[in-house]
Amino acid sequence: MRVSHGVMARGISIGLAAFLASGVIARVPSAAPSPPAQKGLASVYSEQLNGKKTASGERYDSSALTAAHRTLPLGAEIRVTNLDNGRSVRVRVNDRGPHVQGRIVDLSSRAAAALGIRAGVARVRLEILSQPADVRMDTRL
């Protein structure tokens, strides 16, 4: 029995659509060139927010390595480097913010401690390491 190319193409299209609709989400490094690193001020989440829902729907956990960013996709992983001491940490974006002008990222208490930030703000550099494969939106920092 001979299958025409049209029938085969439809079968492949249906299979691909079924795979994409299955909800499989992978984390892959960005195929596009990474945007330039962003420099600015980082602040630390208030301990009073511990347990509150974030923009991603998960609860804020001060002991997790997470961060809030205004525009990066939720689930993106970034490297944050403290420009004053050279220490860096890898965090996952799970919330929106900061909501204070002049700041570029809010860090969980654990992430801030890894950078040597105890309170207040610190000068940092952000670099995108990876982002969810199902999200390819504006990657400007």
C-alpha cells in the first residue's frame, strides 16, 4: 500500500500537535544569542512575604534560590553577581518585581546571603542562563 506525501505530512503534523499539546516543558539554554548583561541594584525580599503566593503561583520560600524580575519569563534561570565582592549565585525567576524604581531584581534571603547581602541593596550584574523552552518572548533585561 502506498501512502501519499499529503497523508504522511498530515500524520506528522497531528503527531507534532499532540506532542506540543501534551504539556511537556523542557528547560533549554537559549538558542539565540544572550542579551547583554544588565547591571543595577538588587534588593532582598522581606521576610514578611514568606509563604505568600508569587506571580508563578508558588509560595515564596526565603530558603529557596529564587528572584523577582519585571520582564524575564517566569522559570528563567539567571546568574546574579555581586559587583562589590565578585560572589555569584544561580536563581530561578518565579515572581514579578521589584516594585521600587531603580532596582532590577529582588532576591530571596538565601540568594542574597550567598551574595553576601544582608540588608538593603547591592550593585549586581544579571545574566540569563536558561529559560523555559515554551516561552520565547521578549528577553530584554
